[in-house]
Amino acid sequence: DSGVTQTPKHLITATGQRVTLRCSPRSGDLSVYWYQQSLDQGLQFLIQYYNGEERAKGNILERFSAQQFPDLHSELNLSSLELGDSALYFCASSVTGLAGEWSYNEQFFGPGTRLTVL
Amino acid sequence: KNQVEQSPQSLIILEGKNCTLQCNYTVSPFSNLRWYKQDTGRGPVSLTIMTFSENTKSNGRYTATLDADTKQSSLHITASQLSDSASYICVVSAFGLGTYKYIFGTGTRLKVLA
């Protein structure tokens, strides 16, 4: 158990809908990262937050947004869902996320949320 | 274009045997390279991390090497066990313009048979 929790574990919804995925980092970790893993594409980095502020951005679609709250939990919002958004969504956390320090930071991954869009 | 390519895509070996997984990258400016192990349906777990100046790093039966000149890395697994069956993912990070990019390979699926 990594100490990172994600809810829900599974989510089934229809195209065009909007969903929110939730992540609670390990106690003491200030950085949260979101990743998408599709069957045919491997892991894709979406976005990173550090202490409430966006720190790095990857291949995140405009239909997706995220935020990190004062208690450091994070939510990933996915809207206007398409069939291709079906994937495993992972959250990871690390102690810091400052430039130059991510290199040595262990990232701990949560169990993931499996999203199925029908 | 920043890319990370892993080979082979999949590998089957017998328990007790050794194996080597490859990772080639075209990422710049290079910051570090990390190997992850991912069990099916679970989050990845970090095995090793190497920066530009490090050539080799071990974690138990896992040994990673890095050749920054040829932009190649390998992960060697010694005396494989059934529990080594998983996907192994190579991740390269680049730091530029004040931000990081994390580029993931598609992984090598390893199956260890009794």
C-alpha cells in the first residue's frame, strides 16, 4: 500500500458526461501528479500540482482540468467524455515538486480509477 | 521529438533465468531516467532512478545501466522469480523552459514461468 488513495475505484459513464476523480496524497506529500493509462498508449503524464499550484503540464486535454485543495487532496475533472477517454487514471504524490528536486523524489502511485465511457 | 522506446514489447522466461530489458530515448534536455515495475491493474512502483552522471544502479536483483552518450538504458533482472511478472516502464524526464516533461515508454511485459 503506497499511502495514496483514489476514489472511485471504478466509474462507468456515458459519452458527453462529466466526472470527477479524487486523490488523497500520502501524509506529508505536497505534490500530486495525474496520469492516464490507455490500453494502447502506456502511461501519459497529465498535470502536476505542488502545494495548491500548478507546477507542470503534460498532454492534458482542454476538456480536462484539475485542482489541488488546501488540504492537499486533488481532483481531476473530465468533461464532454468521449469513448477514447476510457482508461486507468493514476494519481501519484511526492514530498516536494520544486524544480530540480523532482529528479530525486520518489513518486508513490495510487491504485488508480478505471473509467469506462460507453 | 521527445520519445522513449522500449524493447522487447513482451518477454517470457523461465523462473531462475536472467533477462535484460532495453530503453532508448531521444529526450532533451535530459534530467533523469527511472525504471518502474507495474503489476497488472496496479500503480507503478519505482525501481531505480539515474541522473546524467550515473552509469549503473542496483536495487536487489534489479540493476539498471545508463549510457548518456548513446541515450540507452537497460534493466537487468537476475535470478527471476514468478513475482517479477509485470510490466516494466522506462520514464525519462526533461527539464527546460522552467518546467519538467515526463516521457513514458510503453513498457515491456515480462512473464516468468515456473
